[in-house]
Amino acid sequence: MANDKTTIAIAAQLVYEGFLKYNKDFSRISGRARKRFEQRDWRGHQQDIVRRVELYEKSIRRNAHDLEQLIGPDVRHRSLWRDIKQYFGERLGNVPDAGFMKTFFNSISRRIFGTVGVDPELEFVSPAPDEGIKSFEALSLKRYPYWKSIERMFKTILTDFSFKVPYKDIASDCKFIAAEIEYYSQTLFREGNGFLRFEFIDSFFFQSARAYLVGRIILHHQITPIVIAFENTPEGISIDAVLMTTEQVSMIFSYTRSYYFSDPSSVIGAVQFLHSILPHKHIDELYTVMGRLRQGKTERYRLFSNHLNSTDDKFVHAEGDKGLVMIVFTLPSYNLVFKIIRDKFGYPKNITRKQVVEKYKLVSKHDLAGRLIDTQEFRNLEFPLDRFAPLLLEELRQDATQSVYVRGNKLVIDHVYIERRVRPLNLYIKESSRQEAEQAILDYGQTLKDLAQTNIFPGDLLLKNFGVTRHRRVVFYDYDEVALVSECNFRELPEPPEGEELMNPNTWMYISEHDIFPEEFIKFMAIDGGLRSLFLDVHGDITTADYWRNIKAAHLAGTVPLVIPYHQSARNRDKTRQFKSS
């Protein structure tokens, strides 16, 4: 087929319209979050997480099929696609969120051609021109000048950002917000650094059982974040927390949090706004936490590739115990780890490669609850062969032949999981002070409880499978044995019979695939007696079958309280009681 202008135009238009349909469907699912929140439909919200995660791949598959039907056998002619790419790109100048459209185009191109690495002829490899300032300007903000009364100003703000469900006590909420801001202003801002105005993105951010207003405070000498958390109680909407430190806001936009449901006028503008209040947060993580997973992957790969090209250190094995299922490696100068499935798994692992992939898919569609690291699945990457340390390269070529191969001077990685690097918990405890180790082991117990509340049982409870973030928060990152609590069978260890049969447990104790014995959990904790006693004093209920059976029953009945992605200080709780009771 000749590269006639009509075919080029129709193909480019088909990609564009495919993106518009995907974006419309994405917005439709995201838009349901407000109704889910107002109706306290948390199960429906979780179902929408799954639908939205699956939407992109379905859209790409459908669009690629339509192009193959339109163009026929010539669909893989490179010269034709070069022209389609040029025609498509020329029409996106100064268009808000053009970067998403280009990523969509790239996904279709890669699917049709099976691209390995990056192909600049057939893909957009740089941000859209003038994407920065113009996208930020396209973001709709609501601005509120400060006229000496925070309480009165927030009465206007809460009225502007209202729900179909009435506020429980808007006057009390405004007093609470004013008291919180006053406290923060005394501790965070120097004298004379007064308020000028408050700015909020004109769209709620919904996640789990909370809605958020995301904004910033413009002062004379600085800009600071402010996030207002809303809770829908049986008595009505109320303010649950005011978050104003960078650390607090960073944690609720963390790589361990579920994706937000929001519909701002410009997604790229919203990401840039978030980056203005969280300058140390990686831009790729902000795209991901906004639910734009493919754009997050694109940005992650772009940023990492730029770093790789400007450094000379080598990929090495990640610190920590050797994995039985994954080969895990890292570039020391960058805070990511790469996880590749081994061809064969070490004893006592008895799962298959397919099962491992399914476990990671399960987590990708689940509530991360601040305790699971968001893991991105990549295919067809390539890196310079000389950037791999010899021992790592040898292991990859011998033990991961289903996922990697050498092509010229490149190592091609057909399948890999990439996630943020954290410090393995077993190493952290060994190298930390006693107080830090105690805090970590207690948070490890809380991690197990938070995961249980989200219907996740880790499977492998060894400390090496958990990590510590820079906020000293314990998270879980080894997903090959995760299971739903609701599908597990929690049992007490049976008393062995007397006599000769005691020496052969197979004759008196039957264990099915889903049987779990919580009494044995303590065996997984290779820690000293003091830490073990501390753990049992605070979290001893975890080692009982009754605890897990009760959690399972609550999940089956739909009555488990959701994990909240921030911690309220004792000061916050005191103020809440003070103003809610006044």
C-alpha cells in the first residue's frame, strides 16, 4: 500500500479517537468515585480500581486490531508508520495532555511491531513541546484570598466543595481546620511570613474511604502544601485531618498507596501542581498515583534511561538475601530494583511461573493501603551489556533464560518487574539502634494487620521479604505467595497422638493447600528474645487462629474497617474531640 495521505490521515485519526474513547471511559470510571464516596460504597470503589487498571490494555488491543483491519498486510511497513507518527504529532502542538496521546500512540506502535528497546522512528521519545507551562495553565484552580479569618474563608471553601450528603457540622469543621492551620503556622513558618491566598485543585481526590482537597498556601516568602481529608460517617461528611507538612502529604501520594480517582481539567497540570508542593517526589510516581499507569511507566523509563546514560556504575545484585523466585538487581546510583523471574525456583517453593505472574497481577489491582509497593511490569527493555556486573550477568544468562537474552552488545529483558528500592527489614534491624529496631518490629506487626484488613495474607512472613521506606515505614514487597485472607483456612496446630505415629506427622496431620497455622508465625522472626517479647506483647493476637478467622469472617460479611493512609497525632485527636463536642 502506498503511503497515501488519506490512509495516513485515517490511521492517525483512528489512534486519536481511540485515545479519546479510552480517556472518556477512564473519566467515567473515575467520576463514579464521588458517588461511591457519598453512598459509602467501598466495595464498588475497589471494583472500579480493577476496571480502570484493565482499561488501558483493553483499549490498546482494540485500537491495534482496528488499525490492522484498516490497513491490512501493510500495517507493519515502517515508512507508513513514520508518516503516521509525523502526521499525528504535528496536530498535538499546545494541546493539553498531549503527552498522554503520544504515550497511547507509542503503546499501539510497540504492540504492532513488537518493539524491543526504543525505536525513535516509530515512537515519541521526548515530552510534547511547550507541555509544561501551558498544561499548568490548563489546570482549573479555585483561589481564595486570605482576609484575616481562616474560619470564615473555609466556610466558603467547604460550601464550594460540597457533596450530595450534607456536612455533619460545618461550623465545627471550620473551627477545627482553623486551629490546625494556626498550629502549623506557629511551627512551620517564620514570623512575618503571612498568608496571601489558598489554592485548591478544582476536583476532589478519592481513595478508599476518603476524599481529599489538594492545594497549597501562598505565603509572602514560601509555598506550602495543604490537604484536607474528608470522611463520610453515618451522621454526614466531616473533616478527618488537615495535612500540611511535606512529609505528611508525601506519604499519602506515596508509591505504597492505591491510585487516586480524580478528574482535573488537565492531568499533566495536576501532576505539575503536585510536583510544585512535593518537589522531591518523582514525576513518574505522581502520574502513577493519579491512576495514569502507562504514563507513569513511560516517565519512569525515560528518567531512568537519562540517568543511565549520564552515569557509569554497573547493575549489581540488590542487597539482601538471595531470592528463591526472583533475581533482584539494582543500579546503586538510582533507587529502583529490577525483579526477574527465575527459570527454576529453589526449595521449598512449589509454585509455577504463571502463578507468580498472577500474584503480581492480583496486587496491581488491590488496595495497597500504604503497605504494598507499587510494582510496574515492563517488557522488551534493553540495556548495554557492559553495564552489568559479571556475577549478575552470569546469573541472568544461566538462570533467567525465559526472560533475558543477549543481542549484540545489549542485554534484552523480555519481562521484568520494577519497583522502588527500600531497605530489607532484616538488614535494617541489624544495623539500627535499639529504639529504631523496636519501632520497626512493631510496625512489621502493624503491617501484617493492615494487610489483613485489606484482605491480603503475605504468605511468606520472613523479615527479608519486608522493607523499610525513608519514612521508616515497613512495607511488603515479595508477592509470589500472597493470598486473599478470605480464601485461607486458619487452623490451630493439632495435638499429636501418643505412640509410634508421632514420628511421622503425615500419618496424623493433614495439611491442605490453603491451611495456615498462625502459631508458627513467630518462627519466621529471626530476632533476639527482647524484640520477640515486645512483638508478642503488642501483636500477639496475630499468632492466634481466632484473630485471622475473625478477620476472614468480617471480609466475607463486608464489615472490615478500611486502612486510612495517614496517621493522626494525639494533638489532632484531642482537637477533634474538642471541636466535635463543642
